Amino acid sequence: MLRKLHSIPGLVAALLMTIVALTGAVLSVNPALEHASAVHPDLAPLSVATLASRVSTSVPGVETLMRRPSGEIIAYYHVGGEQRASIIDPVTGKAVGDYRPSPVERWLKNLHRKLFLGDAGRIATGATAAFMLFAVLSGLGLLARRMGGWTHILAPIRGDGLQRLHNETARAVLAGLTLSAMTGVVMSLTTFGVIPEGGTQAPSLSVSAITTSPMPLRQLSALAIDVSRLRQLTFADAADPSSVIEVNTTDGAGYVDPSSGRWLAFQPVDAWQRLHGIVRMLHTGEGLWWLGLILGTSSASVPLLATTGLLLWLRRRRGMLKLACNVPAREADTVLLVGTEGNSTWGFASALHAALTRAGFRVHVAPMNDFAAGYRGLRYLLVLTATHGDGDAPQSAVRFLPKLERLTIPGGVAFGVLGFGDRQFPHFCGYARTVHDALTAKGLDPLTDPGMVDRQSEPEFRQWCTGLAERLGVSLDIRYTPLLPPTIPLKLVSRDDYGADKEDMTSVLRFMSAEGARSWAPLLRRRLPRFETGDLLGVVPPGATSPRYYSLASAAADGLVEICVRRHPNGVCSGYLTDLRPGETIEAFVRPHACFRPGAGSAPVILIGAGTGIGPLIGFIRHNVARRPMHLYFGARDADDGFLYRDELKHLVADRRLRALTTAFSRSGSRSYVQERLVADAQSLRTLVAHGAQIMVCGGRRMAEGVAQAWERILTDTGLSVEQLRAQGRYVEDVY
């Protein structure tokens, strides 16, 4: 529900919010420009009396003085029947130039405040501010859920490129947008009288003719106030003996007797007027030019947030599949419930639904929130669910567990749970485990242990389905076809082979854009998609429908695409790639993997890889131009055929891009594993961790599990654990 409440304002008012935000961003620069161009007096205090005296001497016929929020002093007077306005130097009281309000600024203010539509436009912009405030606050709630609670709101944000761009931008500008939207709502309500604006500024005054001669302005005691408190001063009319001086200040407004210098009447500002003044200052930045720039920068992000938000919404909509032959709940013998945050789980649910239907089951598919009584013929309850944030329920499953507690499920029902998530998150598939435990406690019989799918891995999904089919006593024909982004042609330009005479040879493959392979480098870089080291190259081999992913050892700035591939027996994609000859092309796409990057700053980085897992790690080392301390632990089977990038690594050590290289070979030399070398260096590694080191692991799942166990031993007595480091973004993995 919270996601819907967040999306609705953005979809309904995206265009208006963009217009109001962009015009506000442009207008926010004006207070800073005015402050920079204004003539400011010395640090010595300057009274209104002194300023008025100087101006009246230097500008004959001056009628009104106005102090703008920027500190700029404007004098109004008539020359030949025409009103003039001049900018005043408060130190000398002399005019330093004509004051001409910008027509562009006036046009922008009209568009920003009322869309050139009068009161109807004011209502529209007020509603837009309310929509903005609602979108910001609901987005804050969603971000807190995603991060695992308010205490983790500032932790590193994980997810793909589009999600991180939207969430990181929103988090950075959240305070500014909240202040702008909130003050905009208050100003709109004040305009239409919903919130009182306050009493009249000037008190009523009835005076008889003043016959005594006026005192010099410099001597008027009522004007002995600092000029910073002045808003406007209207001089007494020399031709009218009863004329008085009108003064408007930040404290109130009143009249001054020019012959005695005393206040004839004064009305202080009330609470509503003071509140309205503060709100206006906070919204416009007038008087707080630096705040105006901050709010303007925040407002300038709204088009980006609106665009990325729309793209994320469209992506979720594309993931919602319409299922054929979805049996009504009361007629089903198998109920398949789906818990998802971004609708990506629906593709897997659709494939499982179709396979079960072909196997003769009557299957009903629904979101987990729709779980209800009335499953009369229910025999099997299957749950496919993602995890949100710190082990919480995803959007379509937030009501499932409360419903489960209340409902009675017929006896003899068996269940299976498959979780989807990302191992980078501390509570990987945590909600799936919670659901499995809750169903077990309800008395249902588990068909299998809870399955876990990392980053929508099709092999892991198929493996769980195979186990499910065995328990059901049937054969399931899973036909899962993921939605793939557009591919680009890549031409193989070079390759380095290790163990070429072996069945499980390893190759380092380098590709260039097929369209630009003969072009010079700058053109080539523009034709390659944007990617960074550690992102994933998706390759769909001929005759296959699902991609295989390979970690990139290069970035787009390098002008080539580099991956490491180990040939597996009967491996479709690895065999296809390692059989390529220079000049041949493949179709591929890049999937961002932003959560596998060295963190910002200069803290040490401990890189741990085995076999082809060295791919992204050497890319990080190559780009370590700042020479931050990087320590590489690399493991392979033997030093002759498995030591990838041997010569380049030696050069990188000499170049200080790599501080230390530690190797472990399981079938040659001292016959050791990389986790054993880690434990042997426990003391030095603990020191690095104490200095804020980030740990990056890339390789097979068994290796990663062994490395994690080694780190638990290393971290003993430090007060830290692998889970804690994961939560801090200091222990990240790229596991396959």
C-alpha cells in the first residue's frame, strides 16, 4: 500500500511537479546573486536614522527607502513626474545604479506561483506542493523499509543501477524537498485564508497638524534601530506639516513624529505574521541565500526522480504477467502465492504455474496478500517470495503472516517455499525462511527445505523445481524465459588461454563493439554501452533462451569488454565462448552490479578471488590510480595453468596499484587454499579491518562459503562478524 501511495502522486502530478521544481530551482539562484551584488556596510552598526539622513542628502526628493532581504537598499523618488528607483550604497547614501527588476524573474515567479492561470493556477501549484510533500514522506518510509529500518537509513544502498540512482538521489535531497514542499503548502493555505496571515501591518493614526520644525533625521530616536531590521521607510512630505514618517521593520510597523523623533504609534508583528515571514524566508531563501541554493539544488533533482520513478514503475508493470488457465481458488488443488516488491518474481511464478498445469494440477496463482480461507480442495501450498529490507515482507506479502495467524488451513496440506534475493544483503531470503517457519508452526507438512535463489538465478530456480517435482512424483517441464534487455554485437579481438590442452581450460576473452572494432578508441568508447568493472555481461548462446552472466574485468572507459571464462564439461555457454575465434561475434548485454564496487574513500581493500573470480578484481586494481591500499588473495589449482594475469599482477605490484599479492595453489607448490592463507595472515587482516578495510570476494559458492568461515575465525574477539560487515557494506560478494 505504501508503494502505491508513493507512486500515485508521482504519476498524477509528475509534469506539474517538474515545472514547479525547475522554476523554483532557477529562482533560488536570485537571492545569492542579489546578496553578492548588494553593497554591505562595514561591521560597525548602521542605524536607520543615519542611513535616512545620508540618502536624503544625496538623493533629492527621495520618498521611500526599501531594504530587500539580500541587504540591498533601494531608494524611490520622482524626477520630472516619473518615478525612479536607484540602488543605494548604505555607507555613503549615494546612488550607485538604477534598480530594474528582471522581467525574466517576474515571468518565472508568475509561472512558479500560479502557472499564468490566476487563482486556478495558485490552487494547482498548492496541490502540487502537497503532492510533493506526500511523495517525499511516503518515499522516506519506503526507503526505511528497504534499508531494514530507520537505524540503517544512511547505510550503503544496494540494488541495480536504476534503483540506486533513484534512491541515492532521493536520500540526498530529501531534507531539501521536504522543507520546500512543506513551506509551499503553508504559503498556499495562507494565500487562500485557510491559515491566518496575521493582523494589519500599520496601526491606524489620527494626528493634528504638526507645527514645529522637523528634527534632523540623524537625531530621530525612534530610527536608532539597526538597518538590518528595516523593511521600508516612507519619508514625511515636506509640503505637508502634518505628515509623519512611516516605518516598517521586522518587529512591526508604526509612525514617527519628525519633529520629536518619538513613536506616535507602533504595532508589533503578531505570531501569525512572524510565522509567515519565517516560512517565506525558508521557502524562497530571501535572507538566507545559502539555504536557497541548497533548496534549489534539491528541486533540480525532481525531473531525475520523476523519470527514474516512472521507469521503475513501468518495469514493475511489465513484470506483472497475465496468466492463462488460472483456476479459481475454490477449484484449485494447488495454490501458488507470490510475494514480490518489483514484480520480478511473477516471471518465475508464471513458469511454475504453466509446468504444474501441464502436469495435471489445478493451479491458482495470487499475490500473498490475497491469501484467504475457502481453499476447499487444497493439497499443496507453494510460496515464491522475495525479501524486502531487513528480512521484511515485500509489497505484495505484507498482509500474509497476519492472515495466516487468523485462518484455519485444512489438515494434510503440504507446502514449499522458494525465496528470491541477493546474497549481498545481510538477511538473504530472510522473509522466505520466516514464512517457512510460520507454515511449519501452523501444522503444514514441508515438501522441501526452503529454497533460495540468488539474483534471479535460473539454474537455482530449476534446481528447486526439480526437487519439488520429485516430492510431487511428477515431471515438471519448466519453460522459463526471462525478459532480456536489447543486446549489442561484440567482436572477439584477442584471447589468452590457460591450460589449453585440458577439458576445463580457462580463457581471458576481450571484445570490442562489432560496429567499431576498426574505429579509433574515442569512437569505440561512444559505441560501447556504459558499464563499470564488476558489472555483469549477459550472454545468450545460440539455441538458448536464458543468459549466462560473467563479471567484467574492464570498464567502458577501457574501450573493450573483458571477461574470464572457465570451460565446463557440457557447459553450453562456456563451451560456446571458449570455442570462439578472433573476429567472431556474440550478442550480449550489460547488467549493472553496482553493489560490487570498492567503496568510496581511501580505506584499504582486501580482494579475494579464485579461478575466474579474479576478473573483476584485477579490473579494480587496474583502475586504482589513487594507489589506495589493495591486498589481493588469489587461489587456483596450479601455478602453471591457473595463474591468470601472472605478469600483469607483478607489474601492478611494482606500480603500487596493488600493495600485496598472496597466492594459494591447491595442486602445486605448498598445496594450500586461499582461506588457509587468510587465516595465516589473521593478525595483519584484523589490523586492516580496524582501519576500515572493505572485503570483496569473487568466485564459486563453495569457495565463498569457506572464505566467510575463515573470516569468522579471523574476526573472533574483534566485536565484529561477517554479517555486521555485510550490513555496513564492507563485506561484498560476487558468487556464482
